[in-house]
Amino acid sequence: MGASGVVDENGSGGTGAAGPSDLSARGIEGGASAERLLLFTDAVAAISITLLILPLVDLVPEAASAHEGPSKVITDHLDQIWSFLLSFVVIANIWLEHHRAFSPVAKLTRPLMVWNMGWLLSVVVLPLPTEMIGSFGGQDVFVGAFYYTTLLAGVVCRLGMLWILKSAPELLEGDDRQRAQRRIEDMYTDGYLTAVALVVAFAIALAVPTLMYYSLLLLAVPPRLRSRRARRATR
């Protein structure tokens, strides 16, 4: 997207002074900044990762009212605990990747904000299939498809954001903009590989329900490839 669709830190969006009517005519968002968007995104991700624990917290008064021992909260709900840990790790990792992508961003465009909101939607929805895993078991195909689809939606939205940043270096800041651009290009490649790995993991999960969530280990492959590329580059 060109510079005409850019929103800078002051919401002015243009290279010169422009009135409200000019901003509206050019389709530029006012009053938004990359910093504010990142703070909002961090807050939503933090709330979503916190919500994961609430169903487990609700088990404590239920066990107490049923006169069960406190150990039953753990031993009788291993599926819920496992699904909580799984989604905690997933959200933590995708937030870290989002933070890496947005660290050099100084300006915004409307499409970038829209893709970011789509990414946030996937993060907000994730506690729902997480709770369903604990309630319906880890081999339920519908629940697994719901979980994987949510993850895939987030990966696609991240790819959309990285594509915009890759195509519009004017959105980046810093003294070494070319270096930041190379980082974005590397992250875009990693994101594409992550999407492919997730699709393969999804196919394996549907074909072999006993491996429903273990196939997510394939998502560890792109970071390993990135580390190898980095080591080779420093030689």
C-alpha cells in the first residue's frame, strides 16, 4: 500500500499538512499510532491468556461443594490442565512472534489494522476450543478442527500483516531500515513455513485422532530452520 494510506504517530498520515477533509478523502485513519495498536494488542492477548485458567479455578469450589479432596481438582481434570498448558504455550509463542514483527513498525495502514484485528480475534476465540478440549476430550474431531482452524486463522492474519510490512518499508522506523526490512522478509518466510506446517499438522490430526495435538510439534520446525539460517549467515 502506498504512503497515502499511512497513519503516522500523530495520525496525520501525509508528508505535509492536511486538513480533516483531505485525510478523509485520501482514506487515512486519524488518531491512531503503532504504539497504541501494540499496547491494545498486548492487553487483549494478556486477557485471553489469563482467561485460560478461569475454568480450572472454577473447579475448586465445585470440588469443595462435592466434599472431594483437593487432589481431585488435579487428578480428575488432567484433560483440562493439559489443554490449558497447550493453549498457554501457543498464545505465548504467537504473541512473541507478533511482538517481533511489530517492534520496528512506526506507521500504520488500514489494511494492517484490519489484519491485526483478525489476528486478535483468533487469540480471543482460542480459550473456547481450549475449554472444549478439556470437556469433550483430546480426540474429538470437531473440537480438534475448531482448534486448528482458529490457529490457522491467526497464522493467515499474521502473514497478511507481514506481507504489508514487507511491501511497504516506509512503515518501518530505525536508523537501519534495510536491516529491519530483511528481518520482516525473514519473518514472512518463517510465517509461510509455519502455515504449511500447521496445515500438515491439521491433516495428520484428522487422519490419526490419537495424534490430534501432538502433531503441533511440527510448528517447532520453522524456528529451527531460522536458527540454522542465522548460524550460517554469521559464519
